[in-house]
Amino acid sequence: QVQLVESGGGLGQPGGSLRHSCAASGFTFSSYLMSWYRQVPGKERESVADIGPSGYSTRYADFVKGRFTISRDNAKNTVYLQMNSLKADDTAVYYCVRLGGFWGQGTQVTVSS
């Protein structure tokens, strides 16, 4: 079965950096677009970034452009989200997502001094 297991995140300082990883299993990872979403309590989940199956195509939400980088290693079945220049507004639960309604467990990111 499809599994998406996230790690990383945690507590970051404004202007600092954090990195998420998402290890995938149960499907042919290199054939699927992968995404990161986030959710703040009381608000709807919002798309953060996508990466195409080969890794050459990426898309970012305007609010993270120039600060976050999505990447993938198809040999390791892993997708990453590098978060730089963190802001307090980046505080949220971050999810790794595969097309078809498959979501990771979510990891909390808190940006605070």
C-alpha cells in the first residue's frame, strides 16, 4: 500500500532554515508528481510546491517562491522541502502528498524566536 513517511520540520527561527523529507513506498515513485501542502489550524490546507516525476519541473506558491525549494531523489524514493528565510507565517503542519489522495502524517513546523 502507498505510504508516505515524513521527517524533519520542528522549531525554526525567523530567517532560519528547516528541511523536510518524505520517504515513499508502495508505488512507483519515479512515475508520480509529488507535492507539499500545509495547514494552519482553522484554515484550509494550501498547496506549497509540486515537483514532476523526473524532478525537472517544479511549481511554487507565491508565498514561498525564492525561499523554499522542492527536490526529489528517485533512487531513494524521497521528496524534500528545503525551507529558507523562514517567517512566522510559515508556522503550520506540512504534508507530503501524492496524486490520488495519499497524504503523509504531517509534521509540525513552528517559526518563533
